[in-house]
Amino acid sequence: MYFNSVGKINTNDTTILALKTAVDKNIKYIVVASSSGDTAKLLINTDGISLICVTHANGYPEKGKNEMSQEVRSELEDLGIKVLTTTHVLSGAERGISKSFGGAYPVEIIAHSLRMLGQGTKVCVEVSIMALDAGLIPYGVPIIAIGGSGKGADTAVIITPSHASSVFETKIHEIICKPSSY
């Protein structure tokens, strides 16, 4: 499915397509990027599918803070959704170096290359690797990752992530939906 625009307007369709694909292909894990928890909440009531919500890192966009309130985090966890907040694998410390010294560094080049397929595709790769590195999904198993372009979700992929230390072994098997690049 290709959407005519990016962003939040596609969130409901993205989650419906991701859930349908998970059921049809017997995929047991969905990793979703969600800074407010709203997209993650659309995925509840999924018997037999483990849900992992990956938030923005602490300090984004404001130092010392997290966008997701403790109340929302607790609500998601009470709904059976695992919530992960950690350093973004495709920016993190390397972005701090490039801000201080200029230039582009290897991990940022990976991120920019993935953005050629759309911001949401980059996010899907990133959050799936983060969830794997945190031990929240099993190694070597295809999962569905959901990401977006700013607010909401507009991209879903079937992916077998690898660890950050072997990032190039990550495989995107299928793009379920994404914004058209026209």
C-alpha cells in the first residue's frame, strides 16, 4: 500500500495493515515507534502478538525530559505493551560528534541512506534494532516494525533486525505500507 501523503493521517490504516499482515503471516512481534503512546494504543487486543513500543530517547526534544509521561508509560505497560526508552541506534552519540565537529559519520550515513525509502523506513529499522538489542524480541525472527514521518505512523515493514554491532545483517523482507515518494 502506498499512501499519497506522509504523517499522522495514515496512522489508522498503517496499524490495520500491520495487524492484518501479522495475523496472515503468523508474525508474533510488532515493534512500534510512539512518543505519545497513541499509535501503540491502536494495537491493543492482539492475542498472541507481543507489542513493543519504542519512545524517543530521554533528552529529546528537551534535555533531561522524556516526551512520554510516566502515566502513559504505565498505562501502556498495564495493557501488556513493553515500553523501551534508550539511545537511538542510528544517531545517538554520533550525532553529538557531528554537531560539535561537523561532517557526516558512518551511522548517520546509514540513517540518511534509509531515508531514501522514507523517514518511516529509517524509523522501522532503528526501532527494531533497538528492541533486539534490549532483548525484547528474539534474534533471527521476522517481526513487523511500524514507524512514521513525524507524528503518527505511515510505514510498516516485515524485518529481521540484527544487533547494532551487525547492523548490515538486518533484512527488510517486505514493505507493508509507506508514503509514495512522488
